[in-house]
Amino acid sequence: MSDRLSWGIIGAGRIAGAFAKGVATSKTGTLLAVGSRDQAKADKFGAEFGAPRRYGSYEALLADKDVQAVYIATPHPMHGEWAIKAAEAGKHILCEKPLTINYAEALAVIEAARRHDVFLMEAFMYRCNPQTARLVELIREKVIGDVRVIQATFSFHAAFNPESRLLNQTLGGGGILDVGCYCTAMARLIAGVALGKDFAEPIAVSGCGHIGQSRVDDYAVASLKFPGGILAQLATGVQLNQESVVRIFGSEGSILVPSPWFCARDGGASKIIVQRKGGKAPREIVVESPAGIYSIEADTVAANIAKRQAPSPAMSWADTLGNMRTLDQWRTAVGMIYDSEKPEANIPTVDRRPLAVRPGHKMKYGRIEGLDKPISRLVMGTMLEGSTLPLPHATVLFDEFFRAGGNAFDTAVVYGSEKILGQWIKNRGLRDQVVILAKGAHTPFCDPKNLTEQLLVTLDRLQTSYVDIYMMHRDNPDIPVGEFIDVLNEHKRLGRIRLFGGSNWSIERVKAANRYAKRKGLAGFSAVSNNFSLARMVEPVWAGCVAASDPESRRWHKKTQMPVFSWSSQARGFFTGRARPDDKSDKELARCWYSDDNFKRLARATELAQMRGALPINIALAYVLNQPFPTYALIGPRTLTELSTSLPALDIELTPDELRRLNLEA
């Protein structure tokens, strides 16, 4: 092997050929292998582009120990699968845009790169080009003053072929994903630089488009609003010729980029045109590219492999995630949802393997009498408000939680997530393997009649005949506890629930309920779900919330061994580094958790975390899990990174003295 980076290409289409030519003229790379699903295509491609090793499967290419980096050039829906498998094979990855078909799958790919410690970059070749770097400099230098409006277009008219990848629903066709992604990435880059950052996320996305006879977006437009009053107008299409340029309008002039996407394709000169307000004539800024656009892209990968990501204006992982989220929002506004993303879809795992618990996982489990299966000590919350594509997002999160050994899921009528959870369980065939904690009878519908009506709705949404644990979401002190115990026992008798309890119930009402149950020979509460965390809940997160973190509640739970399913077990991010006494920008965090005693707890958790080689959030979660009574911590990660940073808490054992010192009032 030479000291040049040895590339393998997955896919043998047109864009794969363009990249192969780029590698051949790059400073750092050599093309070693090509993989295709057809041996004849691999042989033809290898002969044309000089790849000595030619494989009739992608798996065979990834098994080649001499291939150091792979360029993934398959149709969009296959990107996620082969990027993950490449990461598992220890290959560095340059994946053709878009990284995946949606934000959720991108989370899975980036987590795989993180876990297997490989380089990953989304292949927006123009982001690696000197022309884009010069454009960034001009915006940073404010040559047109403050940026106000960004216009970006990438559109062409392809021959109509409903089986082609451009127009085929199952292949992720349509303009938004194919070339609209360039426009969103450019707008976010320019807006970010104008705001003093590498990129910016839009605070509002709207759009409209034409869905053609092949059920993909033939052409579409979008409007984006960024902080600082910056607006963007985007246009794309695969069935319409438009002027594919970028224009930027500022308070002191404008910029035109005549060839923003391919720059100087084969190297040489390209230009940026600047018109200053009041200026006599536009100024042409010539940018020289030392090599072709794909050669520079390949060299960018080689130069940054040790860092695992390339610096801006190339696409970092965070930049890619923001771009994918924006594309999801644009497609949703247009109505361009793929069949594979719809709420009733049977979404496969991103790596297309059967879902299974990962060997060597660290999950811990508990048992509650009356339930015939173990319960993971971490419970996945299912509040996914704000998710543009909730089933794909939930699928990626739930799959990874299950792989990590998690089998317990928390849902509620008011969450709006029951259908999503139920569809995921059905898709995976896991009903007998998972524990569903469902909640209903939330104020103002907290009475026996509404409890029954909501439970039946819950079962229908979840597509199941029973839930493992049913919690009343709130209490209603105006109704005698016996009425609730009676109706809950009736549902238990009918097989609709296995166990029941109360969320946000006081200890006195729980005691009263269980005294009534014992007197009548009925089942009582088996668990409660109140707030329990290292940080004291200063003010209720929502009206009617009850905490069990006070000394009296802790003593009662220790004495009775009543299990606690603790919500906001990590104090809604208080221990993640977001909380500082002088920063009250997160008004909800400040209102509910800011106090002198909580900041002292944060300081002690941070000190102990440094001693243990952990994060403060791990210590806070371990505090919940190491109590002298049964605890199950509800967690609500929105990304796989958030999930992965929660899992190390399972390995932390805290002594009684450490528990006491962490929770000192002063």
C-alpha cells in the first residue's frame, strides 16, 4: 500500500464515474476498488476508470481490508444502510448528498460514524471549493453590508422516466432531495456566516410545489426565515429549467454567483460578481481552483481524516443534520412525504438488519410483582413534539434504545405519540418483549368515566389488547379514591391492564387508595410516576405536577419499596451544561430548576463526574438509579447522541454517602 488514500466506490453510476475521475487527478487518493450489485457493471466501470479490484456486491468491497475510504454513490434510500455498514467495517466515508432521505436516518448514520470512530462527510462538492471559501470571506468582510435576502436555485428538466431515480418514489425521487438540498445548504451557510457562525438554522420554513404524476416533487419553492431578519428564497426542480445561480442582497449591495454548484468543474477560473450600492460597475472577483471539483473534495477528505470531520465550509455532522431537518420541513410543507415515511408505513431498520439487542449491552432491569417480564431501568419517553416526520424519527430512536437493551416505553393520551409507538411495536413484532407504560385521565378529564374512555382509545391507538402498566396521569381529590380503584380493577379483570398506579399523586392519596384496595380485597397501586431527580423542582413544570424528591417522600418509598417511574429524571437538561445562574435565556429551565441549592448540587455532580471520568448528567441519572428503593428513570432523548450520553449512568454505582452528599441542601 502507498501513502495515498485508497478509495473504494459503492455504486457504478454517473456520479460514481465523476468522482472516480476526481480521485485519479487528486493529490492524495487512488482508486482501488468498485462495488456494484452486478459483476458485469463492476467490471465495466473498473476498466473504464482504472479500478483494479471489481466486486459484484457492496459487501465484498467493504470486506477488502485494503480499502481505506469509500464513496457511496447509490440511490438516496440506500445511503443510510451502506454508510452504517461502511462505518462498521472501519472505512472512512464520503457519502453522496443527501446523506439520507430524512433527518432521522441521518442521526443513525452519524451515530454509527461516532461509535466506530471513522471520518464522515456529506458530499456537497461545492462546499469544498475555493470559490465557496471566497464567498464566505466576502460575506464575513461585509462587502455588501448586512445580508438581507438570499436567493438560491438549482433546477433542470430531465427526460420523463418514472422509473428513473429522479422521478421514482421508492428511490427518493424529486427535486427537493436531489438538488434542492444544495440550495438549503447554501442559504444556511450564508446566513450563518452573516451571523458570525459556520451556519445557521432557519426559524421558519414554508414552501409549495408541484407533485407530478410519478408522485414526487417535479419543482418546488421555499421561503426560509433566519435570525437577524435574514430571508431566503429557494427554488428547485427536476422537471423545469431555471437559472441555477445564487444571489445575495445586502444593505450595501449584492453578490451574484453565476456557477455556485459546479464552480470550475475541471479546475481553472470561476467568478463572483459584486455590485456595491452606488457603484458604477460590478466588480468581478476571479477565483482560481487548482484542480477539478471532485479532486478537491477527495483531498478535503484525506486532509481531515484524523479529525473525523472537515471544517466549514465543508459539511460537518451538525451542518448535515440541520440541512436534513430543513429538507424535511420543506418536503412536509409541499406534501412530499415518501410512502416509506408515512404514519402507517412499515419502516425497516436503517441498516436493513433485523432488530436485536446488541451483545454486551449494559442495560439493567427490575421486576414488579404481577408483571411477567423484566423492565429496563431506563424508560424511553415518547414525547416527540416538533418532529416533522414523527414515525421515522421515533423508529430510529426506539430501534437504538431497544438495541441498547431498553424495553420499556412511556406514553400518554395527551402526548400524541400512542399511534407512533404502536406502529413501531407492530412493525417490529415486539409486543411480548416490551413494557408499555400508558397514562390517561389527565385533568380536566380525571374521573372514572373518562378514564375508561381514554384507556379504550389508548388500546386502539397502540394496536394492542392490553398495556403492561397503566398510570392515572393526574389525581382528582374531589373523587373518592375508591371509585378509581374500582374502575382500575375492572379493567385489570378484563385483561386491559396488568398493573396500575398514579402519576402526580400525593403519598397520602396513594396510601388511601391502597388502604381501600386492601379492605375490599382488590389490587392497589403497584407504582407511582412522580418527578424524581437530583435537582429539586422549584416550580411545577406543568400544573398539578408532584415531586417525590423531598426527604419525606424518599423515606416513604424506602420503607414501602413502592417503585418510582421518575419523570424529568435528568431535570430537563439542568445537568447538561445549559444551566448557569447568569443565563436565563431558557425561561422554562430557569423557572422550574434555578435555585441556589440546585446549583450547589450541580457543582457537586460536576466534581464527582470529574473524579469518575463521567459527565454531570451521568451522575444525576445515576443518583436516580441508585436509590434504596426501586426506581425507573424516564428519559426523553431527541437524538441518538442524547441517548448515548445517558447510557453511561448505568455503569455508575453510588455509595449511600455519595448519594447523601450530592443531595445536601447547602
